[in-house]
Amino acid sequence: MRRGGILLLVIVFLVLVLSVAAYFVIGGNLNIGGSAEETPPPQLSTIVVLTQPIARDDLIVEAALEEIPYPEEKITASMFRTKGEVANVYYAKYPLVQGQPLTRELISERPGVLQEGSDVAKTIPAGMTAISLPISRLGAVGFSIRDGDRVNVIVTTSFVDLDTSFQSQLPNYTAGVIGTGFLPEQLPNLTVAINSGGSASIQGRAELESTLNQAIYLVPSEPQRPRLVSQMILQNIQVLHVGAFNLSGDQTASAAEAADPAADPAAEATGEEQQAKVPDPDMVTLIVSPQEAIALTYLVYSEANITLALRSPDDPNLLDTESVTLQYLISQYNIALPAKLPYGLNPRIDDLLPVEQETP
């Protein structure tokens, strides 16, 4: 019994020794010449994660970011690799927690994106406002302006001389005053004869006629001519939208009809006929500062002529411009005043009319 127990222990020990030896032998044979079968270490890059919580609509600063190693094959297009891509540029769209990887779905270029209100208002930068102005074909570069373009705003208006007390356009109308003379210890008796107005009662001035050497009284031959002036008041202004905004949902319905022409009988018309049905825009909405919005409002209600000049998208330069008047044109472009000649054109030309193009 004793010998049998010892023999059993020896057999168990030999089995264990042989098993361990077989394991190392087999493992060594598998690795011989098998360097190509070894799993290569993963390639690491970096992603940006948060080192502290950030509340919604807060600016994401560099102190709240960290770059950590991350497997290259697991990095998606929405992740950020460096802090410089995010820091002091984007805002948190949602409440963010510490250790959370930043993706483009979690951030926005401005705060308040998820607040209630119109989507148009959420595209306006902080500190700026949007204002709409009436436009015409000539005043909007032939309606070539599109959303996102940059324009200069040119204003043309006219000035007239006013009587500062009456705040009416000069010259004033005159009235006759008739008096009976001065009586002792009595106030003078005066009568004012009011004329009907018009050219017969326009206030003029007295001048000495050089030929007869006599004083004469001159009155204007026509009403006062307004004096035009043009100036570029705003530069490099962003266009938010051309035309009226469609916020009623009809735009979605129109898109559905365009995708299924059979749903709309009018869709059978040609492309040229459909394009002819689109009305020309009558307004443009610009992104300006609050003070600039007030100035443009004043100009609109004063019936000033507003012209938009289209800018290159790659031109950030701002120029100092001069107001253009008749005197500026004559002096700046060396325009010669026509001499008074003893002959002239026939027929008489009083107004310049646009030249009509002959139709073939």
C-alpha cells in the first residue's frame, strides 16, 4: 500500500513535467519563423477631451482641453486632434462632462443655437443686427447678389436750403405791408396784404444793373435745385439673405413638388417658363452693427437712394472715400465747362435720354 502510493505520486509528477515541457516545445515551434504572424502594436494619434465640465453655451477655452493618445483607426471625422482647432473658437451646444471626447455634434460657432426662436436669428453674430433694405435691379448689381456675399453700401441724397425758422425751402414768399402813417399818441395802423403765393410772390434780391446803372429786383426763374451728393457709408457688409424669408414651411412643400413633377400640373412647363415666374427680389437683409442699423433706417425713411456694390470675397481692405458732388466730378476728372458759342445744335437738346438699342 505504501509502495503503490509512492508510485502514484511519481507517475503524477512525471505527467506534470512532461506537460510543461510539451507546452514550451509546442509554443517555441509555433514562434519559429512566425514574426510575420505577430500582432503589430496599434498606431496611436491624439484626440481632444475635456478636463472639466462645461455648461451649455459657454466658450470652450484651452484650459478645459487636453490631447490624449488614441488608436488611429478609431478616430472619426467628427473628432478633433489638436486643441487649437477648438479652443476659443467654439461654444458648447449641450452640457459637457469631464473626460468626454469633443465631436463636432457637441459644439457650435455661436452660443444659443438650441434656444427658441427663428433659425435666422441664430445665424447673426453676437453684437450685430440684421436689417432689410429695398433694392432695385441697378442698385443690386443686376440682382447678382447672393446670400453670404460682401457688399459696400453707397448712399445718394440731395440737399436744399431751408429757412431755419420756418423750416421751409427757400426762397420765401413775400407779403405787402400797408400803413396809414403815425398818429400822435397812437400805435401805427398796419395792414398785411397776403399774396396767393407762387412765382408772383417769391422773395428775390435787389441788384444794380450794370448797363443802365439802375437797381432792379430779381426773382428766381425756377424752384431751388437740390444738390446731389453720393458717399460710401458702409464697407465689407455681409449679406444675410436676398429677398423675403420663407418661414411658413411652403419652401418644403415646393421642394416636394419639385421632386415629384407629376404632383403639380404646372410642372410640365419648360424650365425657361418656370424661371420667368420667379419674381425679382425687392429687398436685401444685411448684417450690421446696431448703430449702422439706425443710420440705414433713417436713410430709408428719408427716401435716399441706396446702392449696393458687390465685393470680392477675398478682399478685406477698407478704403477712405470722398463724397462725390458736382464740384468733385469737375475737379477730379478734369471735366471742362462748355464755352458759350454763337452757334448750337439743332434740334435743341434739353434732356439726355438713354439710347435705344435697335432690334435685329
